[in-house]
Amino acid sequence: MMANSSVAQGPEGAPVLWLGFEAPALAGASLEGLAPSAGPGLGIRLKPGQARGTLETAPLPAPGFDTAIVSWNAETPAGSWLELFLRAQLDSHWTPYYPLAVWSSDPQKRHSFEASGDPEGQIQTDTLVLRHPASALQIRVVLHSTAAGVSPSLTGLAAVMSHSSTHFNPNPSPSNSKAWGLELAVPLLSQMRYQGGGEVWCSPTSVSMLLGYWSAKLGQKLDDPVPLAAQATWDRVYGGAGNWPFNTAYAGLKGLRAYVHRLSGLAEAEAYLERGIPLALSIAWGKGELPGAPLEQSSGHLVVLRGFTQEGHPILNDPAAPEEAGVRTIYPRQALERAWIAHSGGVVYVLEPHGAAL
């Protein structure tokens, strides 16, 4: 494992690893053409004169997982980009490296890949899906630059690994009720205000609301107008701005630690709200399954969890509301939890200051 790594728990104890590169030394990783930056928070960069460099993590143990989501925080100045690859250990052998993403500030260069793989596994846009349980994950990141004196900088990787049988069947844990009656001041934004694509911009709109919250809390300008956030998260292969790690990578450019996580239910989410951390939740529902929703049904949607009523029902900012006055809404606890866990296995975006406890 790498220096400055942290472990949190996901569904049924699934390991959630944050691998930070702020420390001057790395343990268990292979570096070619790369070196840690001298300054704090600057991450891993190309060595002077290098146009290409490769980081390969140590194997990340997670016995029995069959899905993995990897997210990253990185700076990619003009003329530079990252490529990311994943592989898994099955019994006594490793799968080949599967291409996950090309990340760049240039929307023409930035993309995921068409579903590809082999009989053992494949990448489905932003998620590694395996046919059989694996025991470890390994990540390879290749840094590129075509501009003299310019280097991308990788400041963090996050990996959440779990078995699909543990997170697609809602089985809510009991709440300790400490967050009931708590509500965070997350700004209200409607994706429907924007012509030319706004109706499918739920993810960048949710990220913009989270960044607006941290802007006010930290006294810094972190948020962009929603159209700029949509442009910065656009995935030309996926054909939209809903790629999960693309959204957190964009948020990571604002000086926050931002990553994709899986939670087991609203009881676990309550602990984040208690710490002052709102979350973006990936949900879906059919007709009649989410009372009060502005859309009759959705195969995939992002909302922001901002608090809970005194009775424990979640208070959300739903960007699909036609006007910002209707963005703040309350959904029945069981209905929202079902729409979230059964759809995405508890996927959330976590944005938090560096140094916050995982």
C-alpha cells in the first residue's frame, strides 16, 4: 500500500481505500519516469525531461469482491493527460489490465471506453465488473505530456471494492437518530433551467451544489456555473456528463478530496451529515416508486442529501425540479433508500476538505 493511505468501510465491510500522494515517499508502488513532488499536495509528476511515466500501485487486497470503482484527483494542464487501467487477481493469476479512462482538461481527449473485456471481466463505463470473486485489485496510471516543461499531477486515488450480492438488496441498518433534525445549507440549483442539455445534467448540477456548499463553508470560490461543470465532466464515449469518477475528478480540481464511495444505507450516510458533509446519491425509480419526485420515473439520477427531518426522512436537493424554489424536497425514507441502494448499490460522491477523517 502507498504512503498516506486511509481505509474506510463500505457495504458489509467492503474496503474503501484513499491513496494519497502528498507524502514524500511511496511504499509498495512501482514508479517509472515519475517522482513525488517536493511541495505538499502536489502529488506524483513526470520527472524533468520525461514525456511519459507510469505508476503501478501495490496489490490492494479485498477478498471476495466482484465490482470495483476507482476514482482519482489530478491536475492535467494543457498538453497533458492521464490513462488509467485496472486488473484483478483471480485465484493464482491476474486478469489483463482493462482500460478505464483517459482523463484530461481537454474534452476532446477525455473519455471512458466502450464496454470491453474478456470472459473474466469488463469495464462498464466507470465500474469494473468481474464474473467471479477476486482477491486483490491493482491500478496502473500513465501520465503523458506533449508540452515542454508541463506535467500532469496525480494527487490521489480512491478504490471501493465489494461483492454485488451485498449491495443491491436494500437491507437498511438501524439509525442512531443523531442526524434527525439536522439540515445543511446546500444551495439550490435546477438543471432544468439550462437549455441545450440541462435535462440530463443532474450529475454536474449536484456537484455544483456540493461545491457551492463548500464555497460558503470555506470562504473560497469553488463552484462554477452548471454549464461549465457539465463541460468539465463530459465523456464523449459515454455521451453525457454522468460518469461517476469524472464528476469527482472535476470536483477534486477545486482543492477538495473528492471520490466515489458506496454506502450501505441512510444510517451510514447520516454520519457524513453529522460531520457537515452533504452527499450526492445515485438513484433510480419506476412509476409510483418515489412519491413527490419531479420526474415520474428515471433510470439514473443524482440528488444531494442535505439533511433529515425530525422523523428521519431524508431532505434532498433534487436538481430535476423545474424551478429552484422546488429543488429542496423530502422523500419517504424507505422509498429513497430503495431507489438508491437497489439501483447503484449505494453510490455517492464524497467531497470534503483534505485532512477530514475518512
